[in-house]
Amino acid sequence: MLVHLLLSQYHVLNVPRSVCFPNLKSLFLDSIQFAHGDSLERVLAGYPVLEELSLECVEFDDIEVLYINLPFVKLLMMRNCHNESQFELALDVPKLELLHYNFVGKGYEVKNLKEGERRWWLEVMVRENYGKA
């Protein structure tokens, strides 16, 4: 039974229509490129009990909004993720306890966080003018 998964070292992922790892609790992606815009969303849909997600130097192609809907995730780390054009980030993470977010993006939206949990959002750094003169 696979519970933790680490993928790294500059792979381009062509994600199939469905992915299913029903027991996976931790997913760590490092230096991965998704070939299609909705690939990460398809991947995450296949991990129904995921509690930890770490995205480090992940590249997204053809995406305007990155939507992360993870009902059980407690830890979400997104560092140095990007694509050719900036995109928006939308999070639906009701159990989130810790968020570390550091990458270029147009903006962000967070849903389903209780008022007392919004303090975790203070770690977010959005650099909207990154690379502009």
C-alpha cells in the first residue's frame, strides 16, 4: 500500500485521464513539469485522503487558474512554481493547518477555511510584479 510518494528530477508528466492512489497521504513533487493545464487537478483527484502536498519548482503549461481542492490536506507547500504566463491560484482546503506559498502568480482565492485558521495565510508571498520593469 503506497502512502508516501516523491517524484523529482526534471520529469515531464503526461497524466492519464484518471489516477488512483486511495491510500496516499503525502505527495512531494520536485522539478516536475506538467504537460497539460489540468494535469495537476487530475492527479490530485486520485488521492482522496491526501494530507500533505509539496510542490517545489513545478512547471505548469496552458493554465489560467490552478484549482486545488483537497478536503483532508493539512500541509500545503508551494515554492518556486511557475509557467510561461502567470496564473491565479484557487484553494479549497478546509482542514489546512500550514501553508507555505512562494511563487509568481496573478492572485489567489481561499475557500472553506474557518476564521480562526486564516492566520496560516500570513505565510503567503505573492509577487505580482515579478519580472516587470
